[in-house]
Amino acid sequence: MARVFSGIQPSGSMHLGNLLGALRNWVAYQNEHQAVYCVVDLHALTSAPDPAELRQSTLAAASMLLSAGIDPERSVLFVQSAVGEHAELAWMMECTVGFGELRRMTQFKDKSGRSEFVSAGLFTYPALQSADILLYDTDLVPVGDDQRQHIELCRDIAERFNRRYGDTFTVPTHVIPEAGARVMDLQNPNDKMSKSLDSPGTVGILDDPAVVARKFKRAVTDSDNEVYYDPVAKPGVSNLLGILASATDRSPEAVAEHYTQYGRLKADTADAVNNLLAPIRDRYLELSAEPAEVVRILETGAARARSVAAATLDRARNNAGLIPRPSFHSPPDGSDTGTKP
Ligand code: AMP
Ligand code: TRP
């Protein structure tokens, strides 16, 4: 059975891009694979969120994943900072990745260009992300298109580490959906939909159905009034076609054949999105009444994650020449293997 791993930041509220680009694949993978999903709160620290907000949004993100269909019986769901091995392996990743490689990351260039204070953590972010992935002997990483470069870097890091120190890590592959991999902002269809920008062109998973309908109605298109799929020449219309295609499991080109008017396309896209969001909103409301249940799920998930992560970290430490950890650091089940399973 292939191992699947992915993560999502708890900052801001989740949006349609997260759902179509990533979460729907996460849910699908639980059936046939060993899936491990993580709320990456350490990554969120790179932008110094308010502590109370971070606490709240970490639990909210976990509730949202459960609402979107992550089943704790079939998947491991946990919070990154609960498993200390992530931060520890991240250091070894920082010593394996090149400064020049990190400097070429487009997410770093975008985010550092937008903020006044640029933390070193924002720069080394992909090293922590690589640790996340490699700790679980991950084969597949389902993500949106914006993470392609980070996963490719993770492969390079894993291969370099294996060359230096002998076979230690599984080299992972990204899985990016055909439609929905890059959901754009409805107001600025040249920018990707994002939770940090707080734009009226972002469709929140928890948005009221009437709000969703209004956001699609006001979506920016163009003035030539022809419906066809061409993300470069027609970014707004193509974004609507991509969303509707993803929400109804078709290709954007096939969807385009059914439309001659923008108004109809917008209304049908809003309806399809609302159909997708309705059950998620309902489950989220139910779960909000049971915060202790969410905490319990995360605790169980962290214990399961740690038993895998600790063995991988020990293998990496051993291969790199760090002497064994004192036994009080061993995982509760005592698994302290120096070999790859
Ligand atoms: P983030 O919200 O940045 O932690 O992203 C979580 C997941 O959602 C990652 O796999 C991203 O690639 C994916 N994602 C974020 N924004 C979008 C978007 N606008 N379109 C498609 N996928 C996205
Ligand atoms: N960097 C990812 C994002 O911004 C989140 C993330 C952290 C991640 N660790 C991961 C995604 C590991 C996939 C695998 O979306």
C-alpha cells in the first residue's frame, strides 16, 4: 500500500482552492492508501500569527479536514508541532538543501516581497516541509499546483541525503489534479485564490450559499462574450470553467461546450460549488459543538504519527553519524530501528 502525506497551514480560513486543489484528493486517497494528514502549525509561525488566533485556527483547520471527509479511522490526522521529530529532522534537511536552491523558490520570493519582516523560517520553510514528507516514507503527496516546486525540491533533498549517507528516505512524487489545481481569485483572475489575502474574490468553504452565489455573480470576466477555455487569453472565464469542471468531475473544455453566456456559466458554477460545500458546512457546524472530540482525534493521530516518525528520524540520525538518542527519548513503543522497513 502506498503511503500518502500532505499538509495544510492553519492560518486564515480554508477556501475553494484548498478544497479543489488538495482536500478532495486527500479524501479520495484514504480508501486505497495509508494516508497521513497534518495541520502544519510550525509553518504558520513563519508569519508570526497572533497566539490566540493560531490556537483557534489550528483546531478549526482540523475540524475542517474532518468535515471535508478525512476519516480518522482510515487516516492519521495530527498537528505538526505535536510530533517533535518534524522540527528535528528539519535541521538535517536545512543542512542538506542549498542556499541557492531555497532562494529560487517562488513562494519565498512572493511572500518575502509582500512582508516587512522576513523571517529565516520563511526562507527555510521548504526544509521543514521536506521533513514532514520524508518522515513517513511517503510515496505520494497530493497538493495544488503552487506546491509543485517544493515537492520537487524535497525529492532533490531526499536523493542528496541518500547519496551522502546511504539509502535513508523514500523519494516522493507529487500528485496534482487536472482541473482545480490552480483556482484563481474571482476578482483578480491572474492571482491564485488565497486565504492570506482576504479578497472578495476568495470563496470560503464556510461562506453562506447566498454569499457564494454573489461572489460568482460578480466574478471578473472579459468583454468578448465567448465561452472557451484559454487561461492566458481569458483568465476569468477559464477559472470559472476550471472550477465547474473540477466540481463536476469533467474537463474544462467539455464544460465550455455547454455555454454561450457568462451569466449562465456563473450561476451554474455557483450552484455546483454550493452543492459541494453544503455537506461540509453542515458537518463543520456539528463538530463545532464537540471540540473535545477533535482534540481526542488529534491526540490519537499524533501518537500514531510519532511511532512512524521516530523510527525514520533514528534511521536518519544513525546514517548521518549522530550517536543514538538516550533511551528516555525513545518512542513509547520502543521502536528504535536503524534500518529502513
Ligand atoms: P495552504 O493553504 O497554502 O496551506 O495550501 C494547502 C493546500 O491547498 C496545498 O496543497 C495547496 O497547493 C492547495 N492550494 C492552495 N491554494 C490553492 C489554489 N488557489 N488552487 C488550488 N490549490 C490550492
Ligand atoms: N507548504 C504547504 C502549503 O503552503 C503546506 C505543507 C507543509 C505541505 N508541509 C507539507 C504540503 C507537506 C504537502 C506536504 O500549502
